[in-house]
Amino acid sequence: MPDIDLTQGPKNLSRYDVVGERAEGQTLFVKHAGLLDEESQSVKMGDEVRVLHMGPPLEQGTIKVHVVGRVPLRNDEIKIISTWFEKIVDEYPRLPERQYVIHPPWKDEYDQNTGVRRYRRYSCVGFVLDSHSQVDIELLALIVLDNQMRAQSGLACRGLTGMDLDFLQHTRDMYQLRFG
């Protein structure tokens, strides 16, 4: 299913729809993304909504919604994502800067002494992608080519081919400028 067009007036959104906030004064660049953390509700362009997101920190917070992508989720899938979020939020150290990573979209951190996975670091987009992967939904196919993360926008297992992905391109470009 393509993105949900909020320019045509209020739309009914569902729990864990993907929501994004545009950068101020920008029409294409989405600066932040998260998961709607509310039951079905009517939302219009620019409304502030509750989200689960990697701020940092990983938390329940709010953003102004400008773009929305929907993948229909069954009740059991919503429960799995909810349980997963409760589990991972407890894994985190209390230092927000240790939770965030831009590239790759997520990265596991391991105990140096035991080699045991301690927690996963996320970008805001990485958190959204991993949340849906918990229920075997691939929102965006990511491939690694020549050590550069590339977004392959033509593939989505359950919809979202029309979702605004400019923020991923911009993030990748900014990473390449900074780190080569």
C-alpha cells in the first residue's frame, strides 16, 4: 500500500503506522521517523502524535506528523512489536549517545569480556525497520555494496513502495560526505 496522503485532510491512522516529521521549511526532507503509538485515530498534517522512536534515547515521545506509511498489521503482530519494544528499551544503558548510530541503521553491541550481545544501537529509521522485521515484514530492502549502505526503494514486501524515502538518501549522502 502506498503512503497515506495527509494533504487531502485528516486520515485514520493505526497503531505502529510509520510516521515521519519533515524538516522545518522543507517539502521533501524527512528529518525523523517513528511508529505511531496510539490506537486508531484521525490525524491531519502537522498534528503532534505519540510515537515509539529512537530520539535518542529510545522512548515513547511525540513528533509532528507530515508523512505516513502503512503496513496493515494483525493484532498478534501488534502484540509482538509491543513486547519487543518493552524488551529492548530495558536493554539500554542510560546514556542516550550510546544508543544512537546513523550508519548502519542498527548495530549490535557486545560485552567485550564475554562476547554476549548487550543491546542494539539504532538510527530512527533503523528502529522502524527492525520493529517490523520482528513480524517478518521487510519495509525496505537494504543491501550492502562496496561498504556503502544503499536504499533499494523498489522493493517492499507488504506495501510502502510509495513511502517518502528521501530521508534515507539524505542520511546516506551526509554519511558519505563526513566519513567517505
